Amino acid sequence: LVFSYPLMKRYTNWPQLVLGLTFNWGAFMGWAATHGSLDYSVALPLYASGVTWTLVYDTLYAHQDKKDDAKLGLKSTALHFGDNTKPILHAFSTFTFANWLMVGNQLGYDSWMYYGGCGLAYLHLLWQVHTAKLNEKEGDDNLGSRFRSNSHVGALVFVSCVAGNVMATV
């Protein structure tokens, strides 16, 4: 998958999906390395949440390049979704959140800190999509700033996982 991603813009409308499948493979590797086995009831929803989260942030990012991509005959979810981008990304954001909740449930987390933190991360994703200017002018940074703000989403999810794990052991 890693070597195929750059080529996917020539062959599929879903290169961002390939990116998500590639980037998030670590969910399986990390779980197995940490636990010595693979618990699919946790690893699959964790992987799925990463894939759909990648679809959200990289589709927003791809909207910056859609004019050039179209001229070059390249494909992307930004071009494929077109005017339906926001509702589709809202759905992917919701799927991401649902999988975060499933992971917490499978791990036995019952702390409001885990679920509240994931809820804040979900709200941040919704904010990104809602406020994205999909047809921004060159030189604007709306989409770039939305893309970069995913570091905040990741931080919220990370802190939520740490808090959920700590609270589950208390």
C-alpha cells in the first residue's frame, strides 16, 4: 500500500481511502506489539476510525488542489464528492466518532473523560467540515488551517485514551 498511494490519483477517485488504509495500518501493528496478540474487537474499529478520519482531513486538503488535479487528469475524493463533500465528510466524521466509542466500550472504559474527550474531538471534526471553504481563493489558508488543526483532534483522542486507560485501572 505504501508505494501505491502516489499512483492512486491516476487510477481511482478514492486515493484518500488508499492513504487512510496505508497510514492507519499501525493500529494493528501497535496493538499486536503492545499486547502480543491481536484483538480485532478493538483493533478493527480503531483502524476504521483512522481510515475515515483520514478521509475527512485529506479530502479537505485535496480541495486545495482540485483545479490543478482536474487540469492534469488526476482524481481525488474532493473532485469525486464535488458539491456533496460536506454531507459526506459529516458522515465520515460521525463514523469516526462511532468507532472511537466502540473502541472505548471494547476496552471497558466507563469514564466520562474518555467519551467526553472523544466527543470534543468529534465536534472539532464537525467544525472543520462546517467552516471549510471548499472553493477558497489561491493564497487563502482556510483549508490548510483545517488540515493542520487535525493535530488538535489527535491530541484530544490521545489524552482521552490515556485518561480512559487510567480511569479503567483505578
